[in-house]
Amino acid sequence: MIVSSGYNIAGPEVEEALLAHPAVAECCVVGVPDEARGQLVKAFVVLAGGFEAGPELEGQLQDFAKQQIAPYKYPRAIEFVAGLPRTATGKLQRFVLRQAAGG
């Protein structure tokens, strides 16, 4: 659970919203420390083929998420990555991403 400005935000709900966008092949959402809000919602996104990472796509994904879920839940930070860390059995290692983001 991510707590941002007093709101409880479930990471899987934000992930589901992002995965509905055609540019997103995989994603993981974690909370990262923020002085003003306590935590920020940060998404790590693996792009589908044919899409290029950049500020324009980041804005599109944020706007798309706002349309799918409550606006306060959208990822305020998006990092495009080549792959997500997984265990040998394929389970997503969220703690690795939290550590990488300073959380």
C-alpha cells in the first residue's frame, strides 16, 4: 500500500490501469519517499515494441492513468526500463525497485 498525501493507493490498481495502454508491455508500481506527500507513486514501465520512451509518452501514460482511475492515484514519476527484476520462479521483486528508487 502506498500512502501519498494521506490517500491509500494500491499499486496493483495503478498497474492495471497502465497495462491497459498499448505502449505498456509490463509495469510495476511502488511508493518512493517524498518530503511533501510522504510517498509518491512511481511506475517502472517496460514498453511494447514500436514505442519509444520519452517525456511525451510519459505524459500520455499519466493522462491515460488519470482517465482509468482516480486522478490522485496516477504515477507522478515514470521510469522506462528494459526489464523488471524477477526471481527464478518469475515473481516480481518489488523490493529491488523500491531500493533502486531510494525507498
